[in-house]
Amino acid sequence: MRTRLGALSRTVIIMLAVTFLSACSESDRNTAPVATGILKTREYIITLYAAPAGPLYSVQDLDGTVLEKDINMETMGASD
């Protein structure tokens, strides 16, 4: 079952990614993914990670069940 994230959630995620990744130095980007933010909506908990290859996201429902793990924005957008 594919998750559905609203356009607003995706917009907020993109804004968070740009904010947090622009604050990271080059040496910070060469390490393992680091959780840099959490977005809690009415249906999902989305964790943003700063990874060497770019931002990654994990999506959980409010009960904590992992729906998607370590996905990029392209994969998240394809789940509509």
C-alpha cells in the first residue's frame, strides 16, 4: 500500500530540506545520515535526514508503524 502525502506536506518537507541542508558544512555531508527534523501531521510522522547523497525521508503512521524508510523526494512524489 502506497502512502499519500498532501501537497502541503511535501512543500513543508522541501522547505525543511533546503533549510537544514544549507546549514550543513561539506564535511557534515560526508557522514552517515543524521535526523535533522520531524514533521508531524494529522496522519503521518515524517523524519528528515541529511545524507551524503541528499535528503532522505522516513514516514510513519501515528502508531509508529514505518510505512516508508530512507526514501528520496522522487520516490515520495511517485507515491501519489
